[in-house]
Amino acid sequence: MVETGQPAMGPSVTYSNSRRDAVLYQWQMMFRSRPSQLALAFGSLAVGLSALVSMGPTFAACLATVVSVALAIPAILALIAVAYLGGMSTRANRAVLIRHTVTLTAGGVVEESAYGRHESYWTAVDGVLESGGYVYIFTTQFSAYMIPAAAFGSLEQRQAFVAYARQCLQQASPAPR
């Protein structure tokens, strides 16, 4: 549910993540951090299949397909396993699997939970993305506040939250380098 707080505060949302959310977060971050491994695995698969299509059912084409599948499938399954197992560890994700409140202010994003308070200034935010039933506020290429869309009372409240975040991000001055 989005609530408007004090005048200096913007919209706020409170939610709890499920184990599924933790797995999906691991999966999302894995795709952002390991695109070359996935591209290589799918590329290998594509080479084998294209050989089979272009050369017809010859021995060489079938061999190329079998080899590419033998290389690609384990690589893809290993990446899936890493995301799944990383998201299932209760101890490793204890701070993820509790109640969070994310508040947008004119100065940045504030997340509070039983484990503490974390604030990121808008100048440290890389982007705001709505994807796959979540709102992501990226603070680095591999780190984000991940808010389930179901945490919002309505589509309009989620859209207002995202619009406010994008507006604040657009108005933020770049951090000095």
C-alpha cells in the first residue's frame, strides 16, 4: 500500500519477500552479471541447431548438434541451480525474507527493516524498472531494491510510486567523480 507521509516524504510501500522473490532476485542479478556465459551457452546451442538445419541430417550436422547441446544444457542448468540454491538459503537471505518498508524522499530511497535502515541518494540510483511483477530501483548494475508489485494496493498506486521515483531520479544531479 502506498501512503503519503510527511511533506518531505514521498510515497512509501511495506512488503515481505517470499522465498520465490529471493530466487527471482538471484536469477535477475545472475542474468545481469553473467550475460557472457549465457550468451555462450545459447550461442553454442544455436550453432549446433543451425548446422543441423543448414546441412540436413548428415553425420557431421548431427554430431555438431549433439556436442553443442551437451555443452549448452549443463551450462544453462548450472546457472539455474546457482540462482535457485542461492535464493533458497534462509540464513543467507534472512534480511530479504522479512518485512520491509521502502520510502521515496526528495533526497533518495530509504529502506527500513528489523535489520536496519539503508538509504541511497538519487545520485546513486542507476534506474527504475518495472518487470516481471516487480519494481526494481537499481543502485548498481547488480544490486536493487526489489519490490513485489503485489505490495501496492492498486495499479494506480504502483504507477504513482514508479512515476515519483523516475521524476526524482531525473531531477537528481549526477554525483561528482
